[in-house]
Amino acid sequence: MFTDWQTPLALLVVAVTLTLLIRGAWKKRQKPGCGGNCGCPSQEFKGRIKK
């Protein structure tokens, strides 16, 4: 029986979390800018603000 199981389990959790964070950052980098219904103002609204 593996008596010191907490360290490898913690390292596994950290590795999975780091992998998910890197994957999310990579996917966001592949698709920059406002993606969909995020609440970003449209171009015409931005033009009205600048006037």
C-alpha cells in the first residue's frame, strides 16, 4: 500500500489545473477580441461616443 499518497495526488491536481489554464489561454489567444455576446459595444456606438 502506498502510504504517502497525498503528495502525488496534490501534484496530479496541480498538473491538471495547470494544463487546463494553459489550454484556456491558448484557445483565447487563437481567437482574440470580442467573441459573441460579451457586451462589447458595436462600431457605430463607439463612433457616437467619439463625437
